[in-house]
Amino acid sequence: MEDVVIAGAGPNGLMLACELALAGIRPLVLERLPEPTTENRANGLVGQVVRLIDRRGLHERLAGPIGPPVPGFVFGAMHLDLTLAERNPLHILGVPQRRIAAVLEERAAELGVEIRRGHELTGLTQDADAVALEVTGPGGPYRLQARYHVGADGGRSVTRKLAGIGFPGVTEDRTVSHSANATVPAEFVDPESGGLRIPGRGVIPPFFHYRTETGLFAYAPFPAGTLVTAMEWTDDEGSDDEPPMSLGEVRASIRRVLGFDLPIGEPEGAGPHLLRRLRGRNTRLAEKFREGRVLLVGDAAHVHSAIGGPGLNLGLQDAVGLGWKLAATLRGWAPAGLLDTYESERRPVAERVVMHTQAQSALIVPGGDVTALRELFGELLRLPSTVQHIADLMSGADVRYAPATDHPLDGRWAPDLMLADGTRLAELTRTARPLLLDFTGSLGDELRGWHDRVDLVPGTVPDEVTALLIRPDGYVAWASSSATPDDTERKALRAALERWFGDPLDA
Ligand SMILES: Cc1cc2nc3c(=O)[nH]c(=O)nc-3n(C[C@H](O)[C@H](O)[C@H](O)COP(=O)(O)OP(=O)(O)OC[C@H]3O[C@@H](n4cnc5c(N)ncnc54)[C@H](O)[C@@H]3O)c2cc1C
């Protein structure tokens, strides 16, 4: 019997596999594609997930050391001036999804995870003790038994369907978007901003969504190749026998959106190059993220517009939120109900992503009333408090899991601390173990019953916080700002240890 079978070796399934392996569980990953896909979806990671990747040592592999937050971003095709925010939480990592998945697959292999490519999940039943899976591999159909099964098999999740979990929401079919890697003649590129000079429209900044009365245009000169996208409003639903996509179709779409014929050309470089027509968009949230021994992560649990790029910020943090809880359940030390907190913590986060992607989608619709709404929104976006609010929302920095105390850090993502000896918190969290950072030198005894599960990190830190209990997913389970925590704080620390890491050894 397998401990955990994961269907889907997309980024979220692979991340979950890494987290389980770090926690001492060897999952089996089934992936129906025989080779990694060459399709590129995400062009990068946006938000707290960049810091999460750093805290697992993966940022270095993808792009070297983590940089500062970005000075600006886009919300609903409006500029978000992040220099106005008091605390800018918005990091971006501009690396294509296929590269992210490749690095996660490499990491999973290093951790001893078995990934069976060309193996498709086709059937699933469960009872109180196990999940029975039917799989079709290159050698034909076979069966597997697992204690838990996780569907990381994308928006059309077979796991979700087989488990009988509904996927309510809306399908919007009024848009068609055309994207392509292409070259743009140098005379259209503004040397100062790197944007595009379009007659009658001035300079369209790079990496910006530019709204017109017929659609949306984006020009993104990524290091790996320039991407142009035109999204239009349409009554045409398309059909199954649409002609294959061409650069000419993208060019025509740009002409309709911008009212100008931008002479894009064939892409340069080795490729693979993107050439994609995408009709409509789905906004759906699974009825539940867990049915007995079956769980869902990533797109299998939620789909929404890609506007603002929040998908992997949500999905990869789902995977990290689930990994340690599932591992603790399998290893036998999980407190009662721990696995259920996966959904109670992650569903509200998914609901907020659905909310802000729908809000942004509403802000790009053509029409005078929307233009007026954008004018008002533009005024609001000049207020530092609004910029802070939106930046926190888009990065996920506003997520706070149910705190047990009134310490402002309780339930929050642990801040990027640096110890006095120069060690960054991100270096201490690579093992994905729970940590008690004790800068008071007085809390070691409190950890006595949990030393097998929680690591003590002594040291000093030039900050107001003096002690932090950090869960493997990076969230704070308890915090203190006292030079010597008193009895009440110590009691709360022991309660937090029990709440998240189970009974003490000598209980
Ligand atoms: C156009 C576009 C642009 C996007 N841009 C961004 C962006 O900039 N930033 C961002 O963060 N997100 C972006 N996203 C969202 C992001 O791509 C998804 O959230 C992400 O791919 C979800 O990962 P996943 O692992 O959950 O699912 P997937 O990537 O869909 O992976 C699921 C895997 O499961 C496999 N599978 C399916 N069925 C089975 C089965 N029965 N048995 C075995 N294996 C199976 C599939 O082959 C696939 O490999 C974008 C999405 C789109 C469509």
C-alpha cells in the first residue's frame, strides 16, 4: 500500500511531492503525459510564493538570490505604484512555468520521489481505510492502493470528478485572447521605458495590461522571448474546426484592439514558442477540498482568470499547506482535525483570489460606465492605504490563519528575519521542519515534549520579536516580544505546540 498517490506532475503536484518527502513520506506521482509539457502557461510567480520558493532554497536554482519587491505592478489594467506602500510585499519571479516545473521535478527526484510518466489515473473508489486507484500505464491498466490520494490533476481534474466533488462557478464566454512569442520592429520600442510606441496611443509600458474600448493589449519583453497578447470581446463562440492559430491571427486581433497594425514577426531563439488562442474563462471553486481520503490541490480545487498571475501563488501555497499536515497524519503525530485545517485555511484564500480576479476582470470590460469606474479607482490608487491594501491582497500578505493569541504576528506568514550572525530565516526553513526561534534563551524547556518534531533555533535577532514558533508552511503559530516570556505566554506556547504538533512525548 502506498502512503500517498498524487495524480498530476504539474507544479502543484510536484511541490506537494517535495513537501511530503521533506516530511519523511515518499509519495508516488502519476502523470499522464509521457514527457514534460512544452506548453507554457505562467510567465512567472507573483506574490508571497516567491518568498516561499526562497524558503525552500529553490529561488537560488531558478534565478539566484531573491531580490527586493517590485516598484510597480498592474491591477485591473491600472498601474499600481508600489512605492506608495509603506510595506511593499509584492515580489515577482519572472521564470516560465515549464522551468519552475522542471526545477520542482529535479528537486522531487533528489528527495527520492517516484514519478511515473505516461501513467493516467482512470478510476477511484475509497473506504474508511484506503483509496483504490485504477491507472493506465504504458504496460496497460493496473491497480494501486493508497492511504491517501491527492488530485493535483488540473482544472479538469479526474480525481475531483471520480470523488464526486462538484465544481460550481461560472464560465464566461465573451472573450477570446490571442498570445504569441513574436518580434516587434525596433522602431516601435521606446528606448527609455522599453515600452511600445503606438501612433495615437503614446507609449504602452512593458508588462502592462492596456485597456481599449475593444479589448486588452499586453507587450511583455521577457528575457526568454517577447510575448504579445490581445484579448477581445466577442460574440463569436468559436467552433471545433477553427483553423490552426497563426501569427496573422494575432496581428489582426492586435489591430482590432489597438486600432493600429503592429507588424509583429516570427519569434527569435530556440523556442518552444507560444502561439495560443484561448476562449472564455472559468471561475470555479471545488465544493470541498477533501472527501474522506481524497484531497485536491491547485487548479483541481480552483480555477479563475489568470489576470494578475495569482494561480501559482495560490496553488503552490496550497501544496505547502497540505504537505506537512498530511505527512503528520500519516506519521501518526497529527493532532485531531489537523488535516481538516487544510481546507479551513486555504478555502478563504482561494475565495479572495476568485474575488480579486473577478473584480479585475470587471475593471477591463469596455464601456463608458466602466471607464468612469476606472477613473474613480485610479483616484483611489493614488492613496497609499489603498495601494497597501491591494498589494497585500495580490501578494497574499493579508492572509492570517486563525490566531490563538493577540500577538500581531500570530497566524501570519513569518517575517524575513535575519539573525545577528547573518543567517536568514529562509536558510533555516529549507528542511521544512517546524521551528522555535528562541532569542530569549529561556524556552528550550518548553520544547521538551516536542523535540522530535520541532527544532530549537537559538540566537539573537535585531528586531522587536523575541521568539517565534513557525509551522513548516511558514506561518507563525505563536510569537513573543518579551525579553523573558511570562507564564501566560509559555502556556500559550505549549498550547500552540499541542494545537499544531500534537501531544508531547511524555504526555
Ligand atoms: C494562459 C495562462 C496564463 C497563466 N499565467 C499565470 C501566471 O503568470 N502566474 C501564475 O501563477 N499562474 C498563471 N496561470 C495559472 C497556472 O498556469 C496554473 O494555476 C497552474 O498550471 C496549475 O498547476 P497544477 O499543478 O494545479 O495543474 P496543471 O499545471 O494543470 O497540472 C496538472 C497535471 O496533471 C496531469 N493530469 C491530468 N489528468 C491526469 C490523470 N488523470 N492522471 C495523471 N495525470 C493527470 C496533467 O497532464 C498535468 O501535467 C496561468 C494559466 C493560464 C491558462
